[in-house]
Amino acid sequence: MEHLTIHHSDSEMVDTHLCLGFANTLSWRGRQQPKEHLKSYGDLVTWSRNVNILTRKQAEQLLEKSKRHHLEAERIFNRAINLRDAIYRVFSAIYRHSTPHSGDLATLNRDFSDAMAKMQITQSTHGYVMTYKTEEKALDRMLWPIIHSAADLLTSDSMDRVRRCADEQCGWLFLDMSRNRSRRWCDMKDCGNRAKARRHYQRKRKDSEVNSNKATTK
């Protein structure tokens, strides 16, 4: 058994939360063809390993087990995608100051109840902690900390820091940890720079049109 501790070491997890990082595994949601990063149960395990919610040993065990129970692995993968999209829609709705769809909340509550059933309180050298009581080879074990992350964020004081990238094609979710809560972009070096370049191009084009009109009136 292990403590319910989540480490955010993957590069895409900076200034975000585990559940938001999971929601962002479908990127460029505003485009006609979004980019899917999770195409199989193996991809789900790899992502979970990259963000440290699975150890290397656990990842290897789950991949091996998934080969013997491929139908169950496929079912869990589909469940993970449904959970991911429900998380995205719930936090996007809250960001827009609207009410999340009841079906999405039902999905979160169903998976939260399932995750809570896997937990128990145990004593450690530093007091009492929550640990998983289910065996490590459960094929859906990576979903438990994700849903706990979503529940923790939804009920925390950080909820009003959830943002969606101002680039409508991007749509990434993140936590705005800036002092004045004015961050607009998932990454200033990425979407922020593209927006800056577009503004510069539009300004130059407008100036060019104005100069051209002046020239024709002389």
C-alpha cells in the first residue's frame, strides 16, 4: 500500500493540477481535429508513469496484466476517456461561471465513490494517513489519484484560479498562480507568443492599409 501523494514532475504539469493535466491529454480542443495523446491503455499507463502516479514497476505490471485481460483494459481505457472529458467540461463550465452538466457531475461522483472504496486510514510514524487498500495490479489504479485530484480541486480555495487558455483553439486548463490572477495563456512561450505575433501582424497590416489610403488620396 502507498500514501495518497501526488508528485507533479512532468513538464506539462507546471502551474496546473493532476486532474487538469489529465484533461489536457486531448489538446487543441478548439480545432476541427484535436490532438489525442491517449490512444490506448498503454498510452494511459505511460502518461501515468510520466506524471509519477505509477512507479516503473507498477507500470510494467499493469502493461503485462493488460495483455492477459485486454477486454478489461479496453473497458477501463474507455472509462478513463469519459472521466477525462467530464473533468474538462466541469472545470470549463465553472471557469465560464456556468453550471456543469448533471451527467458530468454524475460521472465524477461515480468514479469518486469507486476511488474512495479503495482507501483506508492507517497509522504512520507521522500520524494517520490515507492509503490504498486494493492490490497494486488493479488495472484502473491510475484513475484513483486523478479523481481524488478533481474532488480536491473542486472543493478547494484554488477553484477560482482555474483558467482556460485564451487561445480558443488551444483550450488548455491550468491554475493561475500569478499574484494578481491575470494570467491568460497556458504558456507565454507558446500560445502567448503566437497571440503577440498575430497582434503585431494585424497592427502592421492596418498601418500599411492606412499609409496606402493616404497615398491614393494625394
